[in-house]
Amino acid sequence: MSSDQSIEEVIIIGSGPAGWTAGIYTARADLNPVLFEGALSMENQEAGTLPMGQLAQTTEVENYPGFPSGQLDQYLETALTADRFGMLIPGENMITGPGLVELMRQQAINFGTRIVSADIVSVDFQVRPFRLTDSEGKVWQARSVIVATGASANYLHLESETRFKNFGVSACAVCDGALPRFRNHPVAVIGGGDSAVEEAGYLSRFASSVYIVHRRDQLRASQAMVRRIAENPRIKILWNRIPEEILGNDSDGVTGIRLRSTVQEDPMTLDVSGVFLAIGHTPNTGFLAGQLELTEKGFIKRPVPFRTNTSVPGVFTAGDVADDHYQQAITAAGTGCMAALDVGHYLASLDTETK
């Protein structure tokens, strides 16, 4: 590494709502941020960590404020550059996930965020300035870092699941459950913990019926939540069952699911229009290699209440990589703002100390 290598004020790792919001705020604060959006690689595709986060794998978005239903094509076309707009498939009645995150990206660029289309593969937070190595082998130095790499939803790894992802297969009931595809139709929720029970309850507001498919004969969810769904006439639990294949076609998307038994009973097929995976998320923290303290579930610890600090001063975190509870685009964006403001205060304190 050359001795005259520049030291960045702030490096942002991640390109979902948290990362882009942090980019907008730090750029407007004249911190000249560098944002690593990730590489378009086969490795990232298989791991579910492609650039732009989980929004890039979402179809219509109804619950992000400021984008009411209606044709938004003309707005997108004027807001985005031709090459970025050309990659989008416009939504029929509302903003799409890719469209929304593209607008965030463009807004960050408009204020001066510098984008690097590579991954950060290793970090050294034990030295000052911090050192980060990207997937091209370049070493970067920074006075502060925001980790906003998100979390990847856990899937079943069925070929049919991949085929119908976003066409009836979802990993977020709160994001997708109210869509017309699922309203007044039967759906299935896969899982047996608090998340599965909570999502089943949410979906019962819209679906005609909700099947909870669980591999065991007892739920792992809290007893209070179990009692709640037991009283819900729209929810039925299918014990000792595992999804074997998701059924459907290109025009309708998901039309059913075939389940095998874990106790040697006959297979069964359900007619459903949606399959919701509630088997957890895996935070994208592998590149940290022990550099930051993590929770028992592997999410980045935030030791200061209501702040985005991590276990290392000068390193902050935002979005789903530190959130195992809400995991929404708008909450991720909110913590992106918080992290950017925390970075600004941290850098200002360093400058005051050196005067």
C-alpha cells in the first residue's frame, strides 16, 4: 500500500435502503462517501447477496410512503438515467422493489455519493484508519465505516421455489401479504417459530385461509402466540410436514404445494396461491471475520441504546444486518439516516480532539 493513499471520511458497505439513505445523508453533509454496492457475480446470486438488497428481488411495493398506486413509468424515466431505467420492468399499478431502490441509488449519486461495484471481502478494524479490502484486491482506508450489508432470507432450496420467487413465493408476509395475488385466496406459511405464527396471523387478514406447515408436532413459538392462532378460524396447522415441491405455471404463478410427511404418512397437496417462508434470515456478516461483536443469532450488536454504534468506535451499522425483528425497507432506511448522523457526530468529535 502506498504511503500517499487517500483516507476516506466514510465508507458505506451495502446497497439496500439503509446503505443508500446513509449515502444521501453523508453526501449532503459533505463527507464525500464511498459506497460499495457489491458485484454482479454468480457467487452473490447463489448467496442471495446481489447489489441493491432484497428490494431488488421484490415485485410491487405498497407500503413504502410516498409512492401511491398508479402508473409511475414517466416519473421513473425522467428520474433515472437511460441505462438504469432500461433494466427495469415497470409495475402495473405501483412502484416495484427494483424501481424504488434505483430511485434511492440515483438520489445518492445526485448528492455526490461515489459508487464502487465490488464487494468488501475483508476488514481490519483494529488499526486506524480502518482498512478494507475489496473483491478486486484494492485496499481502502477510512476514518469511519457504516456496515449495511443486510440479511438474506432463508429458503428451502427447491428448484420450484426459485422458479416462483416473487410469483407466489415470498419471504415477507408484511411486505407482500396484502397484494391482490393473495387476497381472498388460501396461502401456506412454512415454519414453526414466532415469525411463522406472527406472519400467519397477519396473512389471515387478507387470505381466505392460512396453513402453517411445520416439520414437527409442536410449534416453537411462544404459548401466547400459539393461543392466539388457535382462536383464529382462518388458520390451520399441518403437523409433521415438509414442502417437497411448489406447484404452479407461468401465467398464474403458484397454484399449490406438495408436502411430504416426516412420520411416514401419505403425501398431500394443498391448493394455495402463495407460499410464505418464515424460517429465518441469515445476516450478511461473513466478511467481518470476528471484527465486530455479534448477537447469538449472528446480527451485529448495537451496544448503545437507540444509536447505531457497534463494538468498535468509528464503525456503525444500519439495516437488517443489525435488525432481527422489523426487517422492513422503511426501518432500514431510517437506521441508514441514524448511522449517517452518528458518523457525522463521531468525525466532528475526532476533529475537535485534534485541535
